[in-house]
Amino acid sequence: MAAFTDRMAPVLLLWLAVCLTGSLAVDRGNFKTCDQSAFCKRQRALKPGESPYRALLETMELTNTRLTLQLKNDKNKVRLLLELYRLQGNITRVKINELKPLKPRYEVPDVLVREPPTEPLSLLSRDENGVVLSLGAESQRVIVSAQPFRLDIMEGRDVLMSLNSRGLLAFEHLRIRKDTFSYLITSAFASVWNIVQSVFSRQADGEPEDANLDNEEEAVVSEKDEEGMWEEMFKSFSDSKPNGPSAIGLDFSLPGVEHVYGIPEHADSLRLKTTENGDPYRLYNLDVFQYELHNPMALYGSVPVMLAHNAQRTTGIFWLNAAETWVDISSNTAGKTVFGKMLDYVQGSSEIPQTDVHWISESGIIDVFIMLGPTPKDVFAQYASLTGTQTFPPLAALAYHQCRWNYNDQDDVQSVDEGFDEHDIPLDFIWLDIEHTDGKRYFTWDANKFATPKEMLQGRLDKKRKMVAIVDPHIKVDSSYKVHSEIQSQGYYTKKKEGGDYEGWCWPGNVGYPDFTREDMRAWWARMFAYDKYEGSMENLYTWNDMNEPSVFNGPEVTMHKDAKHGDWEHRDLHNIYGFYVQMATSEGLIQRSGGVERPFVLTRAFFAGSQRYGAVWTGDNAAEWGHLKISIPMCLSLGLVGIAFCGADVGGFFKSPSSELLVRWYQTGAYQPFFRAHAHLDTPRREPWLFGPENTALIREAVRQRYTLLPYWYQQFYHTYRTGHPVMRPLWVEYPQDPATYALDDAFLIGGDLLVHPVTEEGATGVTAYLPGKEEVWFDVHTFQRHNGAQNLYIPVTMSSIPVFQRGGSIIPKKLRVRRSSTCMEHDPYTLYVALSRQRAAEGELYIDDGHTFNFEKKEFIHRRLSFANNILSSVNLAPDAQFSTRSFVERILILGASKPTKVTLKTADGKTSQLEFEFNSTTSVLTLRNPGMNAGTDWTMMLQ
């Protein structure tokens, strides 16, 4: 019978998954709306302009590092404690908590890389209406108004941001339920104590006994319970809410702002929409099977960070809360047409554009970081100082990945590997989904299909290729399964509200969910990746964490019950950080197994603020539809804006079967996105690149080869984001912040600052119109070298082979044109430099080289050089003279775009030798080609054109 159950479990689970998802399409009925989420409904019902909170200025305390101040709710008499900090780097932190909570409220740990360093606050003025504090730089100050409480951040006469200007601050205090014995005893005691206290107080002051009670000492006023405060039903699921209502909310006003971005993950446009006529954007990590496009439903990950931008300034809001969160957005210009805005201008309308944002979370405290820019890159640096930067991946991880649910066995893996060689398509990784395991028992192998995993891995290693195996965080409940037995015996599973291990259904059948919020559990998990623990693994096997929202097939909204317990905390308090901890532990395991030498590669589906420190993210279970191809661009752009630079989408779409045209266009798009992986559902036909006919194979081959030629540039960009926090794949407005034409664009993007990509994402397209930004810029088509002026919409005729990509004038981009079967095979190959000239400035670029896979770069073992072309001199200068590394690669070719024909070209190398170089000049394209200059890529040299 047990064997029969094991055989039937996958069938039953697949049936359950299909039922949950409406026959391979998202069933919205499985997921809450704001009206179905009691706390969201309560907070959204608050009326602007009726704030009950006032600041008790007499309680203010100001030290060198912080201001504290009590806030009082005049309706229920509950007091809150406001803390305000000025942080280094032009950041202001605001914390609000109950002054005397019934029990501690959850504060998110482990996301901040350190306790943020503070800078001095100083008092500028104070009266009965409020206080004014200096924030130091450029006349920045904070104004705290007393009644109603309001906080304004100003620079000069300009209001940069206001908090509680609409009066939507709400803080549901923890309380004892009214219908309990504890409540009756507590209420009676409080009443007697208040009477005694007031009598003695009046007698001491000589007051008559019937004098009015001192309102400042009144007990908390009991509030009417509303539906959903102490128990909530959704479908057949009950949420017991033992702590009662605990929601928080706060509004932010952004004067002068019409464009806001961020708060991923949503399958929506880059520019966030107003939400007044629908649901707010929801942040709640969920397993949403084949998600819909263009709606604010929650998806797999949550990063509670929003950026606001106009031509004068970029700012950011980081709402550090890991509970279910909703974000309402409104604007006084929403719905106005361009003509309407022009009419306002002509008529002299004085209305200043403003965006208002209302953040609502189910529990925890208010802990918000206000990043004041003023430039986009300043905001990126500010956020990186708080949560860290994107981990620097192994170079191979930036190459091409081939995945499927599932490659059937070792012979299938071998066949796919050989297929790439046979069709001359480079490949670095082959992936294995859940079927490679022994009955979905992670850290194991199917004894029949993958009997000799080391032999399989060694075969890939011999070709300088790698593999990825999935390790999900749900553990099959099976006493003979060592992983389960150890977790259970150590007490590491998440618990039910009543005690005992929390169990649910996922791919293996009945499963437990390790409590990754525990440091000791994460340490145990990390040890499981050691080669002697994870039998069959080798150094070229990396990891994929899926289903880590966590996904619970028979749970409410296909996830964990909110009243499950993680030690003293409910799951509701920390739901959105669960996947963050899974990837953290996995990444640490891959580092430990090599003794801290090798960089890890871990892909995760669920994520939170700070997940960038641990690996890559993909956009989840998309579909083979043109809309899903298009939406992959703004989805990855949004992630990049909030620190997660290593993003990609399943090439070809996970569900359904793409047409050959869609598949080709998806490869062409994916080749220019940070994470480049093809993936497919097990019910779809096989779709390796050579299965769609020779013509389409050639088109896909070319797209993948373009990716490999640009790996030096990709690697350099990831080193840069590791150091700075700047996104790799970025919206045009990041580089052209004063150009309003870029603010809403999300069908094109920049890689770094120098490559502009406008993929073809329309079915049957014969042309695209690309916006080339920058009034003084020139852009060169990377395929034809044709030059185009900036600040124009350029129509580009396209065929199936077209991938519109442009290099910015004034840049130098390194490539490797000798494409081999894997990136590691290209390690010592020579470079070709593409120098794109500008009329306005010198051309500049960088070249970064290290060993491509270890942490030795942190020991200064790398090459980092500045390439520049000015006054007809091209040079390579060392940017890291204290670093030591050598390379066998040399420069074999230089192309100078937009050049004039020289009479001679002279090369001077580091040893002082000079030589005359041969060159070719194409007068039609104005391209100068210098062949075989031969200098080592890691040395100083100069080249003079005369």
C-alpha cells in the first residue's frame, strides 16, 4: 500500500495543483482582495483629514543621534513612541511603536547589513505647535507638527515628502480580547486603580473629590470590535488571530511627483498605476500558478521599496515590514490626458502634481527609511548601504542555462549536452527539476534514473560545464528519510498554533516546513550541502530554491497558515521573509562546502529586501504568450531598481507551447537580460533550440552567441553593481533623469549606461520604434554601426534576425568574439574593443578580469582598467594599482565607431616599445579597424592616431 501511495502521490498532487489553479490559469478566487483581508479593509476605510494622533511635545527627548517623542491617539488614549534618526548618506529613519505594548511586536531582523550609522540631529526651533530639526546638508530639515501629528521633510522652501499629511496613520494596539476572563479581571482592576489614583491625586493637590479626571492619565478606551479582528475566514480556512488586531498604516505625500516605481513583484508596468478604482498593490509572497498580467495581485516575492522621480529629484521609501502589506497609490494628475495638462498650463493652473502613497501592513511596527537622493544613483547607494548589494556571481552564471521540468535521466542529460555541441550553441548549465530526486526527497537522487550522479557531473565538468539541481524547502514526512528525521528530532520544523509540527501538502505529498527563521536551523541546512552530506554532489553542482513562499497546496491562498508559529512569533509577522532565509541558508551552504573559496550560485523564486545578497531571482511560472514576453522587461526593471539586479524570465514561457516566432523573439530578449535561462513545464513538448527547424536554430544560435560575446561587459557590470548597488538592467530614466520622455518607457532598457536594447516583442512585427535618449548623444547600431542622434524616436525595420541594440557614443565596450562551447572555455581568449566616439566628450569604458569563480577578488586578485579615448589617443590605465592578477588574454582587435581616417597609428606598450599598427577604414560606416595590436589585456598601453 505504501508503494502504491508513493506512486500515486505525484498524480494526486498534479491534480490538486490543477484544481487550485483553474485548469492551468490563475483562479483569483484562491487569493484575497483587500475587501477580503480584514485589516486592509479597515485601514482603507479610514477617512483622510481625521487623524486622531497628536504629538506630545513635552515628552520630546533629543540626543546627538535621535529624537524620541510620544504620540497620543485622542480617541482611544493609546500612546505610541516615535523615534527619528538622521542616518549617514542622506537617509532619515522613522520608527513608530506602541509605548507600552502588551507584548513585544515583531521587528524585522537580518535584512539590514548593519545597524545604520547615525549623524547628529540639531534643534532649530520649537514652539507649542511643533519643532524644527536640521538634517544638515543643503538646508534640509524636518518639521514635526503637533496637532494633528505630521512630519514634513523640506529642503529650502520645497517639501520633499510629508508623513501623515492625509491623517491616515493607524496603529492597532495589542489588547486582551473582551470575551475572555483575563479581559474582565484586567478591566475591573484598571477601573479600581484609576479611581484610587485619581482620588489620592486630588487630595494631595487639595482638589475636591469630584474634580474632572486628568485626561492625560485616562486608561485606554475600549474600542468596538469589528469583524475579522479576532478571527477571520477565507473560503474554508480559519485564521484564529490569537493576538487580535495589530495592523499599522501610514500615508506619504510626494509633492511634484507623478511617477513612482518599485514594490515588486507584480506583473505590471514599470511605472506604478494609481489604485483608487481597484485593489491596492499587494506584497505577500504567494505561489500564483500562471499569473495574470497588468493587475496588482501579489506574486512570489516582495520588496517594500518605492522610488519617486521627477526632473529635479529622486527619492525612495523603504518600508521595513515582513507581514502582508498593501500599498495604495493616488495622484491628483491621474487620468489627465496630455491635452488636459497642457490646458492647465495655458490657463495658469497652480495645481502642483502630487502622488500620495498609503502603506498598510498586518502586524509589526512602522520602521521606514526615507532615502532623499537627490539622484537615482544616490538612492541606489543609500538603499545598498542599508540592505547590501547584489552578490557577485560566478561568470558562468551570466551565460546560458538550459532547464526543463524534467530531464528524464542521465542519458537525457547527456543527449541534451551533446545536442548543444552538435548544433554549435554555447551552454554553461543544465538544470534538474524535482523528478531527479528519490520521490521528491531533496538532497537525494532517483536510484534508477540518476544512478551515478557524479559520473554525470564529471561528464559536464570535462566539458567545462555545470549543473543545477532543485532543493525545495518542504520536506517529505517519512521516518526513513534522514533529512526529515534529523529536522524532526532537532525540533526544527515550523509549529502549529496548538504545538506540534506544522504539516501541509506539496510535491512530495505530506511535508513539513523547516523554520528557517532559526539561526540553528539555517546552520544545519547549510551543512547539508557538504559533499559528504549531499551524496552525489560535486563542485560543479549549484542550487535552485523553488516553492519557498512557502507553497502549501492545501493551505490558505496556497501558503502557510498565518497562525503557525516560529518560536514566539506568528507566521503572519514574518511571512514575506521566509524565502529570504531559505536562500540565505542555501547560499551559505554552497560557500561552506568549498571552505569559503568558491562563489555560490542560488536561484530563488521567493524574495524580500536584501535577497540580492544571496543570488538570482526569476519571474516565476509565466506562459508562452507575447504578453508574458513583454512583461518580463518591466518586471526585471522593477527588481533592479530595488537592488535585485540578477533577474530573468523563463525563456519561451513555462506554461503552454510557444510558436517558433515567439520562441526566437524570447531568446533574442533573454540574451540581453541578466539571468538567461530557458525553462518549460513537463506537459509541454520538448523545445531545445534545435527542434524548430534549421532556420530558427540559426536565429537562436545567433542570439545566444551574442550573449557570449558580451560576457566581459556583463561581468564588468555585475562587478560594478556589487560595488555600488546600481542596477545592471536599468530604465532609461536612470541615466537620463531630466528627460520626461523616458519616465514611463518600459519596452526598452539599458545594460549599464552604454548599451540600449529595444527587443522585438510584438507578433509579426516588421518594425519597432525605439526612443534614443539624450539631446547631445549619438547612438551606434551595434550590428550595422550606423550612427543616430539622440532625443528622437527612431523607426527600425526588423526581420526575424533583428535585435535592435545601440551603443552610446562616448563609450568603450569589451567583447570576446571567439565563442566556444562554454564561458569557461573562453577564459583566456582575446578581447575586441568597441570604441564609440561622441562629439561631446571623451569615450570611456572599463575592463574587469579575475578568475571568474572564487572570492579571491576580495583579496585584491583582479585586474581593473580604465579604457579611454581622447584627443586621438586610446589608452588603458590601471584603476587598481594595489591589486595583483595576471591574464593570458590579449587585445586582438579594436573597432572605432564614428572615426576619421588616420595617416598612421602608433602603439606604445608598458615596456616602452612602440610599433606601427595596420588598420582598415570603412568610409561608408566611418569605422576604423585596428587588427592584431597584441598587447596583454592587463597592462598599460597607449595608441595614438595621427
